[in-house]
Amino acid sequence: MSDSVKPLALYKFRPLSDDSVFCRTRHILERGEFWFDYIWNQNDPMEGVYDFSWLPEHESDQAVASLYSDKTKLGICCFSSKKALLRPELWGYYAAGFRGVAIGIHVDETSPPKGVRLVKMNYADSVPDVTRHLLSRKRRTPDLAVEILSYKLPCWKKESEYRFITDSGRGNKSLPALSEVLFGLPYYGIANSQAISDDHGSASDYFSRALSLFDLASEKQYAIRGAYVANKKVAFVQDPEKIRDFLTKHSRTRNAR
């Protein structure tokens, strides 16, 4: 990475709500590989929708078929900028209400990994109109498919999303070196947090899974922070020892009787 280019910090929220997602998250931390999936498996019902004002019928049918074919070949992996870390609702949506993690990477925007495109999402009041691109016939439809997938409606703007897009479809792919793991700390600073963990297995299960990943992140020498809600805002714990102590005290192993 060039010294003159400031790396872009991007984050992937992951829940730790069950053993399956825990294992997939552990795989990310161990191998630096992230899962790319097809557009049909994203959470936006308007994903990949576009408009064109006018084309002769035979040309429009051909263009639609060509764009559909191109879109079905693309694999997507979604991240958010660091702004998203400050949104409690995103921890709620994508990290199981702070019972999950945010995995940070740093990437050179001018030089993404080989075979992968990095796209900053655009948020617009309507789906993209691609008429002029189709009429000009100067633009390859695979490039146009990527552009279509870089648009969302304004209601998604809070995600501050970036996308890695590959032509090789779904599967695990290596991305730039992991740099940081933020652990959700539900009930941090709450007087009866221990009672909540003792009485609710799902809470103590989360702390046990998080503790296991904490030890892995420490072994890999990733930066570690904790995140919780204080005064209606996301706050951060910078001291890894405080994070580990909290996870340990509330984990199922600690609470076994």
C-alpha cells in the first residue's frame, strides 16, 4: 500500500447467536476469508433493480437478458465504514443486539485485491436508469451490472456501505489483512448484568463464544475494542483486559454450577 494513500477502514458485522455463525466467524479470524454471496441472498428487496426509459422491444429483451446473466455471476461481500460503528441499530440488525462482533480491515481504495472490485454505495431516490448506457452500446454489460448493484434507496444510507464484488460468484475469498475486532458488550455497565447472564442461557452462551474469539484475536494480534450502549449512544472500551474480564465473568463456563 502506498505511503501517500490513507487506508480505508471497513467493518463487517457478525452475530454470534449460534454455533453455526460462530464457526463461520472463527473461520474469518483464522484465515482472513470472507463469504461472497449472490444478489438474491441480500436483504434489500430492490437489489439489482433498474429502469430504462425506452428501447426497441427486441433490444430491450436482449439487454434485460444480458444484464440478468451478468448479475447472476457476481458475488458480493458487504462492509460498512467506521461511521456505522456509531449506529446502535446496526449492532442490533447485524450483530444480534450487541451479541456479536464487528471485524475491521484496512484496504487501499485505489488497489483492491486481484479479481475484486471495491464499490462505495450510492443512495438515490429512485433505481438507476441505464437507458443511455444501453443505447450507446459502448459499455460492457458486466460493468453496468456492477454499477446497478452500487445503488440503494436512501432508507439504507445509515449502513454507510461498501461492497467487494467479484465475477467469480459465491464462495470464500481472501480480503486485505484483518486489523481489528470489536466485541459487543451487552449489559456493560448495568448493575444486574451478572444476574441477566446467569438467568438467560442465550446471554451466557454469547459471552462464551465471544471469549473464545477474544483469545483467538489476541493470538493473532488484532486490535481489540468493546462496544456497548451508554446514554443512547455507542461507547467503546479500549482496554482489552477489561473486555476479557467482562466476557469471562458472564460466560457459561464461569456460570457453570
